[in-house]
Amino acid sequence: MPLLMVDLDNTLVDRDAAFRDAVTRFLVEHHLPATEVTWVMAVDAGGYTARHDVAVAMNDRFRGRVPATAVQALLGRGGADHVVLTDVAGDALSRASADGWACVIVTNGRTVRQGAKIFRTGLDRLVQGWVISEKVGSKKPDPMIFHAAADAVGASLVGAWIIGGSAHADIAGADALGLGLGLRSVWV
């Protein structure tokens, strides 16, 4: 059974759009200018800035106007309640599964937040498994997380594909596994 490993954020779901929606709602709720969304998104850097650092920056910027607990709540959800799965992505996974591929989501992040995205979008019904960095104790591009993905569905990494939105995490992860496996990658 061939293995297809697919990234979650900004590959299967538009994480940045979901986070932007959550931030926009946050700004409205706290009577802050809508223009602040650009600043928050820049600090967030597509989810690559540590949540603690984003919280410190937001708490400093909005001191006296927003309780720290509200910032923490926003960052704790991370836009998970705003993600959607496009028909195109869902159909592609369905076709891959129907063609005999073992489809596994491989994502960095917190187990609760990433799991919420998987269940909210119905991805849990479209893939054969998923691995989340916090749960397995390894982050992309570390090859260990890809080995965990293969193990999760009893598949081999030989001839596998990795599809992802990050050159650093996904494509570098594929490269770290080595060319001897015949592994291929696609950068979305």
C-alpha cells in the first residue's frame, strides 16, 4: 500500500485564513481597530512564531485594553474553530484513498488544537491516520515524525510521497529521509 503523507496547516486547510478570521473577531469583540489584524498576522508569521512570544507581543501592544486571558484564549484556539476543508482537498483525499493510497496527516502543533481541526473539517473520515508533533515528541523536519506516520498505518516509507506547504518543515523533512527510499515531495 503506497503512503501519502500530507501536511495539515496551509496545505489541507487554510490555517492563515482561519487564524485571520479569529483575530478579526477578537479585534471586534475588544473594540480594537481592524487594521491591527495585519500586525497580529505579521507577529504570528504563519504560526511559526512560538505562541508564548505572540502572547507577549499582543499583551504588550494591547495592555490596558485587552485582558491577558482573552489573548491566551485566542491563541489557545488558534483559529481551529474557523478552519474549513475545501471540496477540492476533500475530493483529492477521497480519490487517493480509493486508488489504494494510505493517507496520513503529518502536522506540527499541539495535539488538542490540531485534533480539533481534523475533526471539525471531517478529515478524520477521509484519512487512514494522523500524527501530531506534540503527541509523538518529534517535529517536522525530523525524520522520526515521518516514521511515526508510516507506522501509524503499517505502511513503508519506500516510494512514499510528502505534500506540504513549508519548504523548511515538509520538503526538508522529505530530504532528511534520504533519496534511497525513492520518496518524493510536493511543495504547495
